[in-house]
Amino acid sequence: MFAMQEVDQEVDQEVDYRSREERRLALEDELTEAQAAINAGHARLVALVSEHLDHEYWGDHVGIRSATGFLTWKLGQTPSEAARLLEVASKLGSFPKLKASFEAGSLSLAQLRILVSIAEPETEGLLLHYGLHLSGAQLARFAGHYRRAITLQEDTAHRDRRLSSQHHDDGSWSASCSLASEHGEIIEAALRQALSEMHEEGIELDEGALDPWGARRADALLKIAESYLSSELRKAHERHTVVIHAELETLLGKDGLGKIEGGGVVSGGTIERLLGDGASVIEMIEHGGNIIHVDKKRRLPNTALRRALEARDRCCVIPGCNRVAHRQSHHVIPYRDLQETTQDGTVLACPPHHKDLDAGRITIERTEEGLVFRDDRGRVLERPRLTAVKDLSQLNRERGIETDSQTCLPGWGGEPGSMVYCADLALSDRNRGLRDSGKLRPEDDLDAGPDP
């Protein structure tokens, strides 16, 4: 009897295993089929963005300063996502083979971005082969080795120098930098000097930090920045102080002229703009040639008000603009009328949009529902509402693109391999093709042996 029970249990386990296996395979097929449809949809999106970019249609929108700003506004993308999409859209036209595989759903947007970042017309077919046969992780490693080899071969480190920084929602700030080795050593020397001074000052290692030594280096970088900003050659209050000499009638809004100390004659409208700008302003009010009043006020919000404004206006207030850095305060109600800087009467705008506000190209109206922004034609600037679209697979079929569970699967079957070796092979093939076409200088040909 016990033997029969054991047999029944084994049969049940076998049925459960087969049922689980069937469910897993069906789900994985659906996953890959959905990804292939998304790939083809992304290809259509890239094509539309490329056309929009070629005609610079984004420039027709008042207040939109870049194609990246347009995509963050219209598509709800983050700046980094928009930048990646624009990179692919601007380069893909030079690579018809990569474009065809992308449109067929065989390559993802992430894979394509990697490939167009390292591809050349002579190597497109070769790199497409790797893109179709490597997993996403393998392709990223392969591209890293391949890119480094080309960088060393062509000495592009200085040309490709860059620095990017970003504020994050968790209250942190991060930066990424790439410099030529000799310039990086200058940064390292400054960090070593700052670390040495911190040690001499008796500043102890923060053992409570997640990475104590990393935190120490971060503090050293902050010390370098603070040292630069505290230099006697750079005083913030001197850079932002404006002294105005103006007739009383001019400040009252009548026609007239004024003079900026150290500068030239300015109109009453310019004076009004300066009074509304975020600057420390000294008014020398004159009447009949005599100074009748000296008014020294800070039109900049004080520290508490600035923090309140930044908490409310997380980025530039103009719809569609996501800039966070270097925002300037702007008085919704002219300072001449309000005579004070308040939270309700002040907004934060990026420098380009602040200029648009000052010039009247964008206006702000305060209503019961909130602020209303209009361009110089009176059109309301707002973020468009997202609308539902057809099923992605249906859209692909209407364009003649059929995808299934096998479309985006890589040719790699799990065999072990070295991405460094693959990158070396690809680089040798690249150099051979460039050498045959006469586009490779002898001094750059690392595959060539010594002259006989």
C-alpha cells in the first residue's frame, strides 16, 4: 500500500513539474514576444524623433530651449532618457543595417545605443553580428573593451573629456568625469593635498559612513571647491550688486532714463527689469539733480525664502523645462508695484527663461487655479495630457512588421567565452578593413608588425 502511495506521489510531482515547465515556457515566450514588439515600436519612435530633429520643429515652441527639453515635455522622459534617444536618432541614419534589424524588432533600444556609439560605416556589419549573437550584458562588456582599445589606438582621451553632474530626488548629488590621464593626475594631486590638510587638521575618518574612505575623498573634493569659492578674487556680493542712479519720475513708471554706476545710460524699462531681477540693488533716487533717497535692498530672496521657493519650484517653473541649476528669482508682480520679495510673488526660472520673462516673450498670470503661462502670441503653455494608443503589436502589424517570441533572442546559447578576446578579434577586423581602404594611418595600426 505504501508503495502505491509513493508511486502516486511521484506521478503527482511529475505532473506538477510538467505543468510548471509549460507555464514557464509560455510566459517566457510571451516576454520575448512583447520585447520584440517594444523594440519595433521604439524603432518607429526613433524614426519620428529623427525627422522632428532634422527639421528642428522643437524650436517652434516658445520656452523650449533644446530638443532634450522638448522630449522631457512631450514624452515625459527624464533628461538622461531623452539624451540617449536623441543620440540614437542622430546617428542611426548612417547605419542602414543596424536600422533594419532595429525596425524588425531584433535589437533593443539599449543594444542599439551601444552599437551606434562604437560603430563606423566600415564596421557596421561586423558589430551587428555581435549585437545579434551576444546577450545584453555581454554586449556591454564587449563594447567597453572595444571602445577602450580604439581610444588607446587613436589617443582620443583628451578630445572626449567631459564632466556631468546631477541632483537626485533622494537629496544626493552625483558627478561623472572623464579626463586624459595626465589631467586626471592633476585632480588626484589636488585631492591628495586636501586629504593631507584634513589629516593635519585632525579631522578623523567618518567610521559611520557606508564607505569611510570614499566619504573622506568626497569631503576632500568639497574642501577644494570651498577653497576656490572663498578666494579673495571672487566675492559673490560684488558680482551681484548693481547701483542705479535714476530720476524719481523714472522709478514711478514715467518716461525717463537712468544710469548704472560703472555702465551706461539705461531706459526706465531696463531699470524695472533690474529691480525685478535677483540682484542686490542700491537705488540712488534723484530729483532736480539732487539725491533725495538712497535705498539699499536685496531683491534676492533671503536664505529661508530661497529654500521655500526651491522646495515649491523643484525646477524652472516654465512648463516643459526641467532645469534645476542656476535658477534665478523672478517677481510675478513687478517689484516696483509690490515693493517686497515674497513667496507668493516670486518664482524660480532658469536663466534663458528668465530672459524670456523679462523681455515679455513669456508672461505669468496668477489665477485661483495657480499660475498660467502664455507665450508672446497669447497661447497657454502647459504639459499636454497623455492619450491612449492602439496595442503596440497591432501598430507594428499595420506597418508590416511581424514579431514573435524568437525575434529578439540572441544567437548566444550560453557557451563560455571571453569578451576581451571577442573585442580583440573585432578590432583586428576593423583595422584590416580600414587598412584595405587606406583610412588607417601606419602609426595607428597596432596589428602591423615591425617594418622588415
